[in-house]
Amino acid sequence: MIFQEIILYIWNLFSLWGQSLFILPFKNPDMLWILVPLWLSWFFGEFFQEKEGTSYGNAISNAVIVLWAGIDCLRQTIDLMNAGEIFDSLWIRFALCAVLIIYGIIIIIYGTKVKTKVKNFGRIRDVTYAFAILVPVLYNVVPLTIEYLIAAIIFFPLFYYTIQLIDLKAPTPKALKMDEEIQTNNIIKKQEQTQMGRAQQTTVTEQTGVQQKQPTQYNDQFKRPPEMSYWND
């Protein structure tokens, strides 16, 4: 009996999570208007730029998305508050908007400082999920409840690793292959230039050493006493 209740509870959470992400946006034009560019940006960024991971530049670009999302959700919350259409905790809504904005700022800071950690939480799929899961609440389509927050947290790995699996199975786009080849060629050229520079420096050093030794040997010949002197007479 308890096991069945647990299964039913998990199923209800999953249903709430799935509807909020993939069904409810199509029932609300205002929410769909802002989510369509987000999902399109995610699709092309995920499979044409970040198929094998993100870069510092991409992470900073992704931060702009979530930063703007937080500002837009803040605007929407204020409009709903002025219209008297918010019936749950107002401070939590503002806190969620602040989380999105701070999240974007942190990515920008870590990206500009070239911190490796930003590659773990600054990918386009992370940014997309953080925005997409909060938009239904902040647009007043879904009530903000504990169950909703729990569903958003526990099903994030499902969202993340499902996309990861698709990335592994999907073929690599030609554009991405070309970019990787260009980057590889640039790395090889830099390595060759570095090796040539070191070789030239070594050659110059050896030649300089030889030139320094020759005068020394020449001077030593004049410093040695002659083999014959009047003491030998």
C-alpha cells in the first residue's frame, strides 16, 4: 500500500513536471512567445556548438539568456502584482527571479575569469532548464508549490542525461566537424611554430658558445710561455 502511494506520488510529480515543460506553454501565448526563442537557441547551441562540451565564450553567451530571463520574469511578476493576480507567496517569486539573475551573473564572472567550473553549470541545457522550468510559475500558469519545486529538482538529471544520450547517438554536424578541424590545425601550427622557435634559439645559443670559446683558445696560446727560453741554454 505504501509502495503504491509512493509510485503514485512520483508519477504525479512527473506528470506535473512534463506538463509544465512541454504542454502548458502551448496553452499560454505569452509564455510561448518567450519560450520558443529559448528552445530554438537551445537546439542549435546544444547540437551545433556544445555537442562535446561548452567553451568559456559560449558559457558567457548562455549567461546573457538566463540574465535576460530573470529580468523578464521580474517584469512579469510586477505586472501580475499590480493586477492583483498573485495568490501565493510574493517574496518567493521575487527570490526565484533573483536566483535567475544571480545565476547569470555568476556564469559571466566565472567565464571572464576563465574558471573551469563554469563549463559544468554554464552549458546551454542548464540555462534552458533553469528558465523553462520557472517560466510557468512566474507567468502565473502553474501555482508555486512544494511539489513543483521537488519535481523541478529530482527530474533535472532525467532532462540532462536524456539530452546527453541524444548527443552521443546523434551524428556530428558538418559545421561542427569543420570547426574542430580548424581548431586542431591551429593548435598544430602553434606547436610547430613553438618547436621551430625553440630550435632556432638552441642553434643561436650553440653558435654563440662556439664564438665565445674560439677567442679564449686563441688567447691561451699567447699566454703560454715559449717552449725554448734562455733558462734551457
